[in-house]
Amino acid sequence: MIKGIVRLAIATIAVSAVGCYSSSAQVSQPKKNSRELLVAAAADLSSALKDVGDNFEKKTGVSVQFSFGASGALTQQIQNGAPFDVFFSADMDYPRQLIAAAEADQSTLFQYAVGRLVLWVPADSPLDVEHKGLDILLDPSVKEISIANPQHAPYGRAAVAALTHAGLYGRVKDRIVMGENVSQAAQFVESGNAQAGFVALAHAKAPSMQDKGRYWEVPQDYYPLLAQGAVVVSRSQHKKEAQEFLDYIKTKDAVDVLRRYGFSLPQE
């Protein structure tokens, strides 16, 4: 079991900076607009899906509000009655859990992308992450390594799997600190509270982050495939618009945005 515990002060900074829901966070109520969707989405999509949503609204007039967080925490919110219309997970398991509990419509489930894991360091770090990869974690200057909480976040589980595959988990586990989701893991590195962290490639490629860090892409055979799935929530009052949004995710315009942020398609 991971022993790293994030200090309260660090967590407070991260939560305020990232702006996403935890499992106990208050869920905002959707406006009384029949042409508006409330979408729960994995934190790795925080930049890419906003771009997709803006383009969708321009084409259809349907506005999209997003709540980003750990896939497991969002699943719990939906199970507890949160008024989401659509759920984008960083894996396929959480949507299937909702389907099994009759909380999501099985006919709408599809895999929209494959995510990728990277090891990320601040831009001014002396660590040569681009060439040394995971070996930098053994450098004495690396006191803390951030990951997403593997209990709620698929990227956190992928980070643990990658470290285990490389034979490093036992050597670094006492230096691991956990964010509630992969966005918070990135925030720990950006703020200097961790010297390196495992984040989504989509974070590293986001325009707002490109000048803040450098990264090494973890080989995909180091961790289970991050097959990411989306589904319409059963209690949605806007299922027509929800299905329209999922259909739009499959279009070239949306796929091009996802690719720009480092996602690949399932068949690639």
C-alpha cells in the first residue's frame, strides 16, 4: 500500500488551483436550459474537452458545462445522484460499473481514446528526464514524486504499474505523494511540492503547461492500456443532446483536437 501522504497545506493549494470535484465536493446544479449539458469528465481531459465543447456549442447551440475530477470520484457522485448527463472516464471499468448499477445506458458506451502516461518535471529542473526517464527518480534531489490517487484515478494505477514494471516501486514508494486526480499530481510538480510526477500526456501538451515542464513518455507496455470510455447517464433529462455530443466526439473535428493533446484512437 502506498504510504505517501500529501500534507494538508499542499492539498489545499492543489484543490484551489485545479478546480475539480472530489468525491465529497458539492455538485453544481445545471441551469434550466434544455440546450445545456452537464458533463463529468476525467481530469486528463481538462484542456482537450473544453476545446471540443466550445466547438460543439458553436455548431449546435448546445452549451456544455464540465466538472473534471478523478474517474472513481465522479462515478461515486453519479451513483449518489449527481445531475450529470454524460460521463467521460479515463478507463472503461467505471462506465461499466455504472451500467451494471443501471446508472448509465449501455447502448451509449464507447471507447473514445487511449490515454498516455508521462513522467514530468519542472522546466527549470536539472533532471534529464528526456534521456534518463524513470532513472531520474533515484536521484537524491528527488524528495517527492507525485501521482494521482490510484484508489480513484486510472492514471494513478498506471503510475504504480509503471514503477513496478521498472523494478522501482519498492525503492521510491516512501517518497510518493498523491493528488486526488492527475491534474492535482501535475499541480504538485508545477508548484514545486514534488520534484517529479506522473501525469497525462494531455497535461504536458496543453498550451498552458508546455512552458512549465519537460517530460518523458512512459512506454505503453509498462502499464495497462488506458482505454478511455464515455457513456450517457441514465437519469439525464437531455439524452438527445447527450447522444449528439457523444456522436460529435467521433467526428474528425473532435478527433483532431484529442490527437493534438496526445490522445490516440482505439484502433491506432
